[in-house]
Amino acid sequence: MNALTLLLAILGLSGFALGAVLSATGMIEMGVILMGLGLVFQVISLVRLKRAKQKDSSDARG
């Protein structure tokens, strides 16, 4: 796993968690924005993992 992919996954999880906490404590708008950004980071990291997996499988075939 690439370091950038791992960083994006961590940012996604922590951003979503922080957004959920902010939404629960009253800052709803900021919480929703952070949860949305967290989901975007998660999607980017999942796409990067999928592309890396496809590249590895195509390299293994020869």
C-alpha cells in the first residue's frame, strides 16, 4: 500500500469522525462539511487501492 493512499484513508476516517462529533455537539453545518470531505477522501483512497490491485494483477500475468 502506498503511503499517500494510507494517508488519504486516515484523513477520511478522522474527518468523518470529527464531522460526526461536531454535528452531534451543535455545529451542524461544519460537521456535515467535514463528513463530506471525509467521504471524498475515502472514495479517493478506495479508487487508488482498486487501481493498484488491477495493476498488480496485470503485471503478474506477464
